[in-house]
Amino acid sequence: MNQYMYQAIVEATDVSIGYTSKKAHIAIAEHLNIHIFKGEMVCLLGPNGCGKSTLIRTLAGMQSPLHGIISFEGQNMLHYSVAELAKKMSVVLTEKIESTNMTVYDLVSLGRFPYTNWYGKIDDTDNTIILESIEKVGLEGFADRPLDTLSDGERQRVMIARALAQDTPFIMLDEPTAHLDLPNRIEIMKLLKELARSTYKSILLSTHELDLALQVADRIWLMQRGKPIACGTPEDLVLQGDFEKAFKKQSFTFDITNGLFTIVYKYKYSVSMSGNKIYKFWTERALHRHGIQVCEATEGTTHIEITQKKWIVHSSSETTICNSIFELLIAINSTNYKSI
């Protein structure tokens, strides 16, 4: 948290979002009362079809709310012109960047359009902001690089740099990690968090990165179709049970003790285990995947003892020493378990 927090920059009051057909309004979410503070990073979460992208587009002024008022810095957004809004908020949408002949500098410079003249002429001030924006996203030395030579992660950083070059107090991103691999997803989420802190800009992003959102978001907006939106710190939503209810499925569970989603396996057998904590954790994961539950030791239960990077399987009939989890799985699959 920083000194600028708790000053609402965007507020939605009794807002309904959706689409208008020839015959009627089609509401996706109704009676939304939400706000985002200055310098805050908010993650918008929810299952597909709950209205996350529609909410982003509505807050950006790209489509009108069906009902209610959206205010920016205390003033109804309808009172701003398009040119004025372009200096207040910037948007990074889901669409993947196609290869073009543009350079990184060319694309980032498009963020300066609200401030340039009709000819789009870049002056010294614009040039400084463009280069600083490229530097802030960790792409120093990339200004002259053609876009088609960049990785997906680098291209996403360029899009964020363009939003920074637009120099708005509010940035919205619709699934900014959608086309990225895991390392780049982590890097982008971390980058956005650092930008919110260092620039005091408000950042709202929709995402399916549930575990990362729990780690980086100042607050979470949790949407569920047909239900009120839940807002709060990640920890409050977890402790109140909102997070678990929203993503509860028969195939996986949310573990409130560690904040992780766990696949639910059907167990056929049980074993007990002792030894090094880290080795026990990874061994248990492997066993669960093979339908074997780890439980307290009881008479007749096969026991796995982990010592000196060895796995010793004690069964009622024999003792087997294994040098890896792979060997353990082979050995234990030939052992007579005690059924659950």
C-alpha cells in the first residue's frame, strides 16, 4: 500500500453490463458497485462467460452500461470527450499482436496519439516518454527491433509500454498473459505489480491466473454469473470462502491452507510415510497421481521411509530400497497394499 491509496479513481454505481439487441437489453451482470483506488492493482477473476471482458470494455467507455453510472475522478464518464478519456485511461486488449514491419519504437509511439498534432509528429518530450516506457518494461535496447523478431512475452511487454507511453493514471488489460508460457506469465504479472507501485497508476486486469492473482493483487474482483460481485483482498476472499465457492469443481479443490488448487484423485490404496519434509511432499504428489493415498501408519499398512535420498518400502512381506521416485512407483505397484 502507498500514500495514494484509498483515493478512488474509478467508481461504478449500480451498474449493469451487457448488450442491446433490437428488442431488449441483454444483461450479463447487474447491480455492480465497485471502485479502484489510485496506485492499486486489481485482478478481475471469474469463470468464462461471467462478463469480465464486457466489464473491461464498459469501464473503458468502449460500450455503454445498460444501467448505472461510471465515474472517473469523481466525474461521470459520459461528460468526458473521447480525446479527454484517451488521456485518462489506456487499454490493452486480448488480441495477439500480428507480425508487422513496425519496430518496437513505432508501436510504443502510438501511445502518444492523444498528445500529438494532426500529423502525429513526435517531439522531444514524446520521444523521452516513449524511450522511458520501453525501459520500464525491461526492453532497453529494443527500440529499433522489428516486432516480428520478438517473442510473445516481449511483444506483450511492448503493448504494456504503449499503454505507459499514453501516460494515463488508469490502465486496463484484458487477459494480458493469455498467449504466454508460464515463465512469461509470471514475469508479466510481476511487472504489472511493480509498475502499479512505482508509477502510482491504477491497474485493472482480467485474468485466469488464479494462483498468481492471489500473490500479486492488492484486491480481487470476483465475478460469477448471476451472483453479486465479491470484492476484497485475496486473503479476505479466501477466508470468507468466496474463492473456494467460485471455483469449486468435482475434479479439483482449493486448499485454503496453502492457496493452491489440487486435482482430486480417486484413491484405491493407502500407505504411510516418514522422512524429509520436501521429499515427502514430492513423493506424495507422485503417489496421489497413481491413486495411492498417504495416511497415518496403521497395522498392516505399507510404510515408506525416506532417508539419505533413498526410499525404503516396508511391506508385510519384504523391504525394498529405491533410489528414485520412479523406482519407488515400480516397487510399490508390486506390493500388496492395504485397501482403503
